[in-house]
Amino acid sequence: MDIPILSLLVIIPLIGALVTLFMGGQRADKAKYVAAVFSAVILVVSLFLLFSGMKNDYDFSQFDESYIWFQAAGLQMNIIFAVDGLSILMVFLTALLVFLVVMFSWHESDRPNYYHALLLAMEVGLMGVYMAQDYFLFYIMWEVTLIPMFFMISWYGGPRRHYSAIKFFVYTHVASVIMLIGIFAVVFGAQAGVPGIEYISFAFDAVRDNAAFDTVFQTFFFGLLFFGFAVKMPVPPFHTWLPDAHVEAPTGGSVLLAGVMLKMGSYGIIRICLDDKIFPNAMEFWQPIMIGLGIFAMVYGAYACIAQNDLKKMVAYSSISHMGMVLVGMGCNSVIGIEFAIFQMFAHGIISGVLFMVCGIAGHNFGTRDMRLLGGLAGKFPVYALFMMFGFMASLGLPGLMGFIAEFGLLYGLWEYLAANNLHALILFGLLDMMLTAGYYLWAMQKTLFGKETDKIDLSHCHDIAKNEVAVLAVLCALIALFGIWPTLAIDFIMPFAGAF
């Protein structure tokens, strides 16, 4: 009997979430062990999936699963799971970060059963989004991710946690509803009234096989879907929920929000909006808008970082800048643009994990993330300083680390597009983004790690990073170096998909 590997990636964390949820009372302190076991199993399954694909020339079709979920009233909704070069790294990244967040949050004492249940519930939705091949299933899983993140911020966040949680939910849910309108239009528009179709199916392939939309329809509903996904990335000016959510969220929530939840937006754009069988003509109108918004997000996010005093808020705005680079790559709609947009999604997921963890450690160990109150930490807390410097250097694009590979490829893809359209001068915005990024990271390190040891806060009771935190950060930093030195380990998975553009 064939084992439904992809279904297990959703079912196992669901069971884990339910088990940990009901471990209240005296058993609450054991919830972390249960969460660690379930998340470790998922990580092992995702690694099995990766290595199986490598052995099979990066073809994952052997793992495809399809079940009819609902069939009545002329509608058919399906449970269809599949992975390819776009989704496989996101599946692995989700499994990796959830497991590492469980390890990093080992000493969480505030209702630990609820905390770990929320982490595993988020994993259910994230895995579903990245594997779904049915529009209805995709939307359901998309919404599933919002609920645990809302409670993660609202229950475990900072002083303004309730405001930030509601703002996060309102922004992303409204965008989801607009996205749903686009989904219904595409699904029904492709199949309604077509001879021989008994049931209107929400399956990606069914829609793709019957799509024959005019240019006006494509342009308008591409825009609705793009808006829904762009808010999630987020793309300015619909980004204001992100800094608030990050600043108030607990460290584990911030890691998953930046590491994998933001990528849902860019994933949706590549998976649905850039599907040339559904929207073959829409990019003629939307391409310059996407690239323009991406360039603006790059520069605006980097410029906003310079004005921040809170380490975590600075890193939050840096996510807007780096996801702007992903939007530029997608806007290029070329092999190299899509290839390095996906690689940047993967790279940013790992690097942002390091960044938000060191910000969380600052707030927990030193009592503040305000750079104006810190200084000279490197002399007293060398291990902390090492990981902060490594994360910052990876994010600013230091050669030899995976951030450099991603940014170099995206800027090259942008140059190809600009040269083809005689817009060479706009590449200066890419260079400006790189200079601003280097500036705010170096400035932040100078203020927090070097110089005279601070006398504005009492560091006498503070300690360096705990052993579990060292282990987690070491794993992430090792992966950043590994994929920076040997990027084909990831790119070989991406190319079979990106090569179609």
C-alpha cells in the first residue's frame, strides 16, 4: 500500500496540535516534548521528500494525491496535494522552522500547551497552502494560517498585542476575501456553460484546461488576485500591519510570520497569477506595475529601516525590502527572475529566522531592543554578538552567504528586463537598496555590539545565549553558509519549474 506522504504532512501536525491543546494543568510543561516529537517527524518526512525527489531527477509526481472531497449541486471540490520546484523548498522550510521554533521556545512557561498547539496549527495551514492543487482547498488552508497567528500575537505578544492582532487579521482577511472573489471568477468563468462539464471543479488542472478568458477579464481578475497576495507579502502601501505584528508577536510567531507566512503571497502570485494558461495576456498590463511596486518596496523598506530604534522593527521593515526584491523577480517573468525569486523566498526564510531570534534574545535577556540603550554587547556577550553579526551580514548580501546569491540573481534579472526596455538608469535603485541595506545593518551593529558598554541599562544580571538557542541559531547559520557556498543544492530543485517561464 502506498503511503500518502503529502497527506501526512498535514495530518501529523493536526494530530500534534490537538494533543498538545488538551495537555493542560500539570501536563502543560510536557507539551513541548509532544510538539518536538510531532514537528521532528514532519521534518523527517519533508527530508525524505527532498531526497526522494533528488533521486528521481527532481520529479515529485510520484507523490501526487487526489481525492474527491465534495461533489453535489454541480460543484466538485477536491483534496489534491502535489509538490514541485516552486513548493518543495517551502515545504521543507516550513517543517524546519516549526521544529526549530519549538526548540528555541523550550522554556516557554506561559500556557505552553496552547503555545505549541498554535505552532503546530500554523504548520497545518502552511503545508496545505504550499501543497494544495485545488482552489477551494488552497483558500481554506490560507485562512487556517490566520487563526493561530492571530491568537499567537493576541495571547503571547507585547503591550499592544490586541491592537496588532486585530490589525493583522483585518488586513489579511479582507485581502483574502478579495482573493476569493477572483478565485470564484476564474473557476466559474472557465467552466460554467462549457459542454460536457457535469461538475464545476475547483482543481487547478480543470481550470487551466478550460480557461479561455478575454484580455479585459484577465487584466481585472489578475489584479484582484494580485492584490490579495500582495497584501500578504506585504507590498507598500498595504504593509502597515506587518511592523506592528512583528513588534508585538513573540519570537516564535515572528520567525514563522517572516520565514514562511509572508511567502504565501509571493507563492500565490507565481502559482496562480503568472500561470500563462489562465492569464496569458494580463502581464502586458501588470508587469511594469509589479516591477515598479517591487523597486519602491525595496528602497522604501530599506530607507524606513534607517529611522528605526527598535531592532525588531528594523528587521520587520527589512522584510518589506527583501520581499520587494522577490516582487521584482516575479515581475520580470523570466527564467532567471522566477528562479531567483523562489531562491530569495527560501533564503529570506532562513535568514529572517536568525534575525528575529537575535532580536527576541535581546528583548528577553537584556530587557530592551532599543538600540539607543544598548552598546558594547560584543565584549560581554560574544556568542550573541557572533550570531547577530552573521545574520546581519547574510541579510545585507555578504558574498559566500545565501543572501548574496539571491540578490545578485534578482538584480541580474532586473537588469535584463531594464535593458530590454531601454530603462537602464533604473538599476540605480537596486544599487541604492544595497547601499541602504549595508548602511542600516552596519549602523545597528555599531550601536548595539561595539563601542563603550552601555550604562543606560543594568547588564549585571544578564547572560549570554542559552544552549538551546545556540543550537538552533547554529543550524540556521550553517544552512545559510551551505546554500551560499553551494547554491545548486536548492536551485536544482527550482529549475524544473522556473525553466518553463
